[in-house]
Amino acid sequence: MTDGMAMSLGSVARSLPNLERIIRGLLLVYIFSLPFKGLLIVERNGFLVLLFLLGVWCIAHRDHFFSRTPIDLPLATFMLWVGLTIAFATYPLYSLQEFGKLLKQPLIFYTVLFFFQDRAHRVQLIWPLVGGLSLVSVYGLIGFDETMRGGGSFLTAEVWLTTYLLLLIPLGFALAWYEGQGWKKNACILVTLLAAGCLFLTESRAGLLAFLAELWACAWLLRRRAMLIAAGAFTLTVIAGIVFLITVMTTPGGADKIKDSPIPLKTATSSFVHRVDIGMFALARIAEHPFLGIGYGKETYKKLFGEVPEKDLLPGHAPVRIAGTHNILLEMALHVGIPGLALFLWLMVSLGRTLIEGFHRATDAHARAFLLGAGVGLIGLGVRLQFDQMLIGSLAVQFWVLMAIAVAASDSRNRLRYETSAG
């Protein structure tokens, strides 16, 4: 870019005293559009406009919007490692394309972190997040069958839905917990109950396990007797249900009784067998590519292994060469090598430690709500991702938006605040 063009953009930006407000407004619209497949055009075009406005802002202020956080080093190291593996990937052009999508995630993280660092601005982000959660939950409850078939224009399929709900239910609960009496508290309680009901309606066993983890995480962080009782009671209920299910299934005709029962229950064990087969196959491939992996990008697995026909399948076993890893740890180790997996774990542990330490130090109610919601959501998401790798696309961006709000609210981080010049 020439000096004249830079000066021209700078003068235009300086003539827009509300440029930061425009960026924040665009981010609010962009974040709200993330969960909805029908608003994909808003998400894509909104991101392009955001890139342009960020460039104008940087030129006008001759500065950047990067803010220091405790996760900078592990995040940068992980990104650099993934970038390094592209040169050795099985399909370099595809991995490069997927790496470009990966770069969007830290960009959104640092953008939200900077432009919503003030408390009043962070509170504004409650509405697109909780509003999106409420719409998704209501639609999931009303149009559930269409949603599960993946045919609706509003949402995608069950795996996406459970992951999204597990990520944001803790935020709804945390806001309800720390909000004072009034309509806001009641609204957060209602949205959380709707989302939890939608989660149970999916019949996702992985989702139920992750939800249990979130309940115990809340009990551990809040250290309140009411939460311990709730987590314990729900756990005992689940255990009793499992015992009852096993008892009925082992009696003559029990499987038919469960199948015809009006209570939605998943009793098939085929998915468990399939995941064991996938895990054994993936571990063998990791041993063949332990250092740099086969190349970044979820479709690399199918591109590389799916071309070979499946042979000698045992009865009750499904093909594994076109299935994907269904596990984020196997995914990282296979695609970017064991060092890439280690760096990813370093990043997630550092992020979790930042949120938990920030939660214990925070005194502001909204800060504690953001940190509790994000910290518990991180734990639940970690459990959910052991059964399906869904930290991709809009869900990954949504994850980093939530993490940015929480890190911005943390009292433990050293922030570099930008002060606008007079006039």
C-alpha cells in the first residue's frame, strides 16, 4: 500500500469518530449470526467487512489491536506448528486452505478481546449470545425431527446442536446465578431451562456425559451446597436410569419394550463399537506419521484413507476409512503430529487455568458470570469433543468469542488498553 493511499484511509478513518462503535456493532451482528445456517451470508460478508474496518482502524491509529494475555505463547506456538506442517502435508493446498480458516479464530479472539475490554461493552455481548441460544433452543424443541435430519435451513444436525448447547448453557446458568432479582434473571433461567431441555431431547449420550461434567464443574467452582446436591442428585438419577436400562435389556423381550417405550432412550451399542474400531485404526496411522501428521484439515482423513476400499468387515462393524477420528485428541495427533497435540493441550490447559484463576480473583458479578460460564463450558466441551471433533467452523469461532469475553473479564491478565486521542 502506498503512503498516499495510507494517508487517505487514515484521514477517512479520523473523520469517523464512531469507527470503534461501528466495529463493535458489526461484531454483535456477526456473533449473533454464527449459530444459524440460514445467516451464513451475513457471517461471511460480515467477516470481510470486519477485516476492512480493522485495517482502516490500524492505519488511522498507526497501532494494532493485539492485547497481551496468558495464552499468547501457547496459541502462537500451536498456530506456527500447524503452519509448519502444511509443507509436509499429504494435500498441501487443502491444508493451506484449512489453515486460512484456522487463522480466523485467533483473529476474532483478539478483536473481541480488544474492542469489548470495557465492562459496559462486554455486557452488550450478552444479548447476541443469550438471544442466539434462546432461538436455537426453541427451534430445537419445536422442529426437532427436521433439525436431527439436518434438513432444516435454520440449524445443522444433532452433533452440532449438542456441542453448541454444551458450550453456552453454562453461560446462561452463570448469568442467572449472578444476576439480581428481576426480568433479566428470569429470562436467563428460562433460556437455560429451554437449552437443557433441548439437549436432553437430542438423546445424546456424549452430551449427557458432558452435561454431568459441567454440573460437577459448577459445584467445584461455586462451592455451594445447593450445587453439590443438584450435581449429586442428577448423577444418581443417571446411574439409576442406567441400572434400570441394563436390567430391562437383559430380560426376555426387554429390548423391544425399551424400543416401544415413549421415553426417548438410545440403547444401541453399535456407535461404541464403531468408535473403538476408529480409535484402533487412527492409532495405527498415528504410529506411521508421529511427528508431522498427515496434514491439517478434517477432510484429509477421508481423502487419504477413504480411497482404499474397506475389506473383510466383521458383522456389526461399520467402515472406518471414511468416518473421521470422532475424537479431538486423535484428530490433532493424526493431522498435525504428536507435537501438535502436545501444543494444543498446552493451549487448552493454559486457557483453563486463566479462566479459573480469573474467576477466583474477580469481584464484579458480570466478570464472575463470564468466567464461570466460559470455564465450565470449556470443561463440558472438552468432554464432548472426545466423541466428535466439532471445534471447527462457526462453533470454533463461537468458542473463541466466549473465551475472549472471559479473558477480557479476568482480573489476572495484563491488558494493554488503547486510549483514543482527543477529538
